[in-house]
Amino acid sequence: MQNAQQQLRDTVRKLFADKKIDVLVGFEKGAVPGRSRPCIIRKAEDADRLVWDNTCSNNLAVYLADFYRKKPPPKGQPPPPSPKVGIVVKGCDALSVALLVRENQAPRDCLVVIGMPCQGIADPATGQTFPSCLACANPVAEGTDVTVPGESRKPVPASYRAVEEFEKKPAAERWQRFHDEIAKCIRCYACREVCPNCYCKECFAEKTNPRWIGVGNDRSDTMLYQLGRMFHQAGRCVGCDACVRACPMGVDLRTFTRKLAKDAKELFDFEIGFGPETEALLSTFKDADSNDFITDPEKEK
């Protein structure tokens, strides 16, 4: 990865020199051994801060929407031009960037997407590659403007083994499993804060007029928060597992988000993709779409 890291630094210096970017979102060495952290640089000489290795775990697409939130300009002045943002991505991050572009949260012509080789992210506690990386279907970043050469993991066909084991259980046992997992949640919102898809200016969990759920740690409120957030991810989750890694309580969110991805594939033949032509699952309807998941959730597929 050292060669990829040096090529990344050289690439970023040239992008600044050629005035193709105003700002770059990447990774730098963290304060804790075995960890990197996101960084934002605004000049070419800071490119030497950039690192690239198997500790670069964050999905940096989470920062994009903030760059393009429209703020009212000072009275009598025109709005400032949109910044030209460079962003360093793995395969899963590139999927998030493509999603944000499709959902009009980032203008594609203002982005310079730098694709990096990815061998998987290491768990800082064990040094072992995260299981989600071992099962990654999109290790190679697509739709990028610049690709830094290097060898990525081989893609693995989408697998839903854990979900299938979950589905074999009766409805009451599945609900109990969900209940037991969510009982660990302390409503710190770390899952929301690290997710690129959670870009709402005001989260439904914090609305007061009308109030959807309470702000305390009542179990039913916590379950409603998690259910609401999960269903917002239907057809949108890229499987980066940033939410799982950020959770301080070890809540297994992956089983439930993968369940939604499996349902999207089986019920609506939908899989998230890199292309700008990909239709959003929750904003399309076809006459042949199944309603069984509403009217008869226990019906065998």
C-alpha cells in the first residue's frame, strides 16, 4: 500500500496545482496506533499528511452533503460558487458517492473522485480483516475520475447466509432477536452520524412538531428510531458497515440492513449500483411489484 499512498499524494498535489480541486477529503495518521482518521486539506503542501492502508475505515462520503448545503449569502451578494471537492474512496465509498449524486446531495461536476485499491479494513482490536470486507461484492471503486493503481480484493458474490438463518426462525423469535439487539442501544446516534445516507437537516428522531418519538432511552422509542433509520436505508445501504464499527455497544445492525437488501433483490429485483441511471427503490413503483410483505409477511417466497 506504500506505493498507492505515494501515488495518492502525488495525484492530490497535481490536482491542487491544476486548480481542479479546492479541498480534499482523505485520511491521515491517527493519534491511536493502528488507526487513521479523516482529514480535510486545502493546499498542495498538505498532501504529505495523506495515508492509505488497511486502517482507512471511515466512509468519507459522509462529509460530502455538508459541502453543498445551500446557505443564504450576505445581503446584496450573489451565492458563492460550489466548491470543487476531491474525495478518496474505496469501492463501498464510491457507491455512497454515486448515491449522493443521484439524490442531488452533491453535484457530480464539482467532484473529483479518487479510487483507491482496497484489500479490506483491519479491525484495530484484532488486526484481522472485518468479516464484511471478506464478503465484499464491490471492492473496486467504479465511476471514479482518477484511479490509483493497486490490487484490490476479489469481489465476492452477494451472500445472505446470516440473513437466511435469521429468516428460518418463526416471526416471534425474529422479533425477540431484534428486541434483544436493540436493547443494547443507548441512542448515541453514532450509527446515524457516520452514515452518508443520513443527511437530513433534521432527523425524525429529534422532531418536536410533530414529535415522532421520545428523546430518552425508553425501549419502544429506541426500537422505533432503529426501525425508522433501517427502513430509510432500504435500497440505499452500500454495506460499508460504518454503522456497525461506530456502535459502542456492538449492536448487530448488519443482519437487519442485509435483510432489507435481500428483500429488495427478491421482491423488486433491485440492487444498488454505481450508475447514474439506477432508479431509487423507494421512489419507483411497478404494477408487478409484490405486496405480500405487507399483506402476508409469513407467506413463503
